[in-house]
Amino acid sequence: MSYAKIAKGVQSEFIAAAWLSKKNYTVYWRTQDNDVIDLVAVHRVTGKVKKIDVKTASIRKTWKPGTLISRKESDYQKQLGVKILYVFKNGECKWKK
């Protein structure tokens, strides 16, 4: 994997963490490379825990131009209850539906 791709992914994780923090979550970072969970967020009031795989949003240029390229959770991520959080170029974050 290229340095540029890794840097973009790390940047998306920081943006996601800031977004979650603004939504009243405490954010915990992964401690291993290639883990199935990028962030764990715990809501400061409700205690609700979210296990998150952060994805940099990719937009199609050819087939169905302008649409989001959907990413899929692995079977193991599904078993663990991991949710995908997309981070867009403009800093916007959206949960995968």
C-alpha cells in the first residue's frame, strides 16, 4: 500500500474522531495495524458503544458517475457489530446504511 493511501486513511480517521467527539463520544484508537476496528466510540451520556471501521469515501467517475462506492463489512466485522463510517473530502461523515 502506498504512503499516500495510508496517509489519506489516517487523515480520515482523525476527521472521524473529531466528528464523533463533537457528537459527545469519547474515542479510543486501535493499537494494531490491520485491525478490523479502527475506532471505538463511547457516548459520554448513554454509554452506547460503537465499533467503527473508517472508510475514505470514494465517488464513481464512470459507471453511475457521482455515486458512492459502497464498502462491505467482512463476516468477522459483522459478527463483532462493526459499523462503517464514511469520511468525505469536505470533512462530512456518514454512517453506512
